[in-house]
Amino acid sequence: MIAALLLAAALSPPRPPRARPAPATVPSAPAAPLSDEEVRRKAEAWLGVIDRAIGYEQWKALGPRAAEVLEPILSDPSELPTRRAIAMDGLAAAAPDRAAAFAGRMARDEKEPVVLRVAAVHAAGVVLSPARASAELKPVLQGTHAGLRGEAAEVLAGKGACSAVREQAAREGPVRPSSWRRAISRCAE
């Protein structure tokens, strides 16, 4: 049992702090619009945060102008993988249309760092339609990295692609990351 848990932990991809959509809240008074320099300064500062997640709503408040800071970092293989993953999370919230151009491609690219691919899988779940997410993430669901397959399963289950999740789950061995259990549970609902 302990060996199985250790194996599952070893196969699970690392998870950086991730911006997630916030639950619906009571609308507050609109904030004053940010200048281009304020958007740049905030985005660059948030890219350096490693001890907590920057909230989805915070990134979203920066708006599409944040893409001018985030896209170059996301596209630069010399940047730290965690910084690129945070840029993916931020882009998905601040400029979903622009994130859609990156998410599927980066999730499938086995040359990219796993932490970035995990962020891209989750971004695809946020910014892509169910049909497009299914098409973009099925190769990840059937890919070589077990933990990443589980992350893709969880996202695809949320997009209604349960038949693909069930088919891949049948091919997986008995030791699966917890993301598989969540995906299978979600498909059973």
C-alpha cells in the first residue's frame, strides 16, 4: 500500500499555485481603470509570486492588456517553467481568447516542462469549448506521462467527454493519481 502511494505521488505532476475561477460574489463598485504601466507592473509582480496563488479575479481584472506581458513569457523556453505556468494561468483569466491559441498546443507538446503542460491542460478547460477541449486534450489523455493523463481526465470530465475518460481509465493500471478518481466520480454524476 505504501509503495503504491509513493508510486502515485512520484507520477503526479508538480502543481504550482493556480488561479481558479472564483465563486460568484456580490458585485462591488467598479475599480478605476488601470493604466498600461499599472497592468504591466502588477502582472510582472504576480509572475514572481511563489508562495500563494494569484486569484482568477485578480488576473481577470487586468484584462486583455496583460497578454502583452504574459505571452512573451509563456512563449520563451528560457523562462522558468513555473513562471511560464503562472503566465498561462494569468492569460487564461485575463485574455481567454488569446490563451486559447496556446493552451491545447502547449498541453500536447511533450518537449514542454510538465508544470507548464499541467497549467495548459487546466487553461484549456477554462478557455476552450467542450468540443475543442476534447479534440485538443485527447492526445494528452493518451500520452506518456501518467500524472498528466490524470489531469487531462479531470478537465475532460468537466467538459463532458466522459466516454474518452472511461475508455482511458480502462487502459490505466490500478494505481492512478487522485485526479483519475475525481474524473471518474465526476463522470458518474
